[in-house]
Amino acid sequence: EVVLTQSPGTLSLSPGERATLSCRASRTVRSSYFAWYQQKPGQAPRLLIFGSSSRATGVPDRFSGSGSGTDFTLTIDRLEPEDFAVYYCQQYGTSPRTFGQGTKVEIK
Amino acid sequence: QVQLQESGPGLVKPSETLSLICTVSGVSVSSGSFYWSWVRQTPGKRLEWIGYGFYSGSTSYNPSLKGRVTISVDTSKNEFSLKLSSVTAADTAVYYCAREPADGLYVADGLYHYYGLDVWGQGTAVTVSS
């Protein structure tokens, strides 16, 4: 299976700063089948980015995704208070679908 | 508005079968446009894909669950279900049902972006304990 490794484990930033989250795959994944999710405490994950770079409905444009092959990035420009959460990457191009272990973005 | 809602026992004894139902509203499970999926989140917050079912009866499962899982889609009730047999404490988790569109978004030049899990239920906690 494809193992996804996210870094850093925790990112401590202030509102207004930029967050850069990384997800590295153990082998090449198809970028059309790569997503990022946001999860807040007590809530289900929420789809943010699919196809490595397309924003899901209602997702603000301060969220952007990029990458291909084995390296993918989620960037959050100008962090808002509601952006502090845990973020997961996922690949769904090969079975079994797999998730990264998550990156927590916390308020500094 | 599409909504998914999980239901089922919150406590299951070891070696027994965990059974959950996901009730779907706002869209038909008999639509050939979606995979109906289950994902679980361990107490350590790790997400694990369990598998999906399709309206036609086809399925795909995570091999890590070693043949213990069955996902069924019931078009007459507009719901789908998860059965996980021979449970142990390692199966304690929050279980989510979710929808995955089968079709992609056309981007350009023959390129499609596929949606991933675009709608999720709120999740239901299941503990395996005697």
C-alpha cells in the first residue's frame, strides 16, 4: 500500500501567517486522486482539496494545493482563527486508499 | 442537501460482529455516480479506509481487515451498511460513512480531478469491550 507521511506533525503559527503542510508518498501517486481534508475537534473530516489542486465547494481561496509524483503541499495563506485544525492528506488512486497521519496547525 | 447519518450499537463484545448503517438523504444510493464508503478513526486519530460499496453490488475492501468486512448497499431503503466480524479492541474507533463521487471534474486537455470523500456523516463511536 502507499504510505503517506505528513510533516511537520505540529505547526505553531499566528493568525495572518502562511502555513505550508507537506505530504510525501512512499511511491508515485496519481495527482488526480489526491486530496486534503480539514478536521476540527468533534467533527468529521471536511474535504478541502481534491485532484491535488482543485478546491472543494465553499473552500476559501486562501487554501491551495500543489504537487505531483510523491510530494504534495497544502498552503494556507493568511491563517484565519477557524483554520486552526488538523489536516490530513489522502490518496485514492490505488487500493487501498490511504491517509497520512495528520498535521496539527495550532495557534502560536 | 445531501446528508449521511450513521447508526448502530456503541458497544460490541470481542469476537462478535460490529454492524452499522448509514442512512442517506438528498441523493439516491442507486445512482451510479457514487461509491458509498466507510472510514474509521482510531483513538490515536489515525484515519483508516475500510472500503466501499456500489449500487450494483460491487465492493472494494482494505486488505488489512483480512476478509472480516462486508459493505452492502440497500437501494430500497436508501442506505448502506458495514459489518465487521470477529472484532477485537483494535477495532475500537469512530466510524464514519462517506460518499465518494465516481466521476471526475474536467479540468483541461483531457485531465480530470476526482473528488475524494466529499460528504461525510458525523461519525459514531464504537467500543469493543466485554
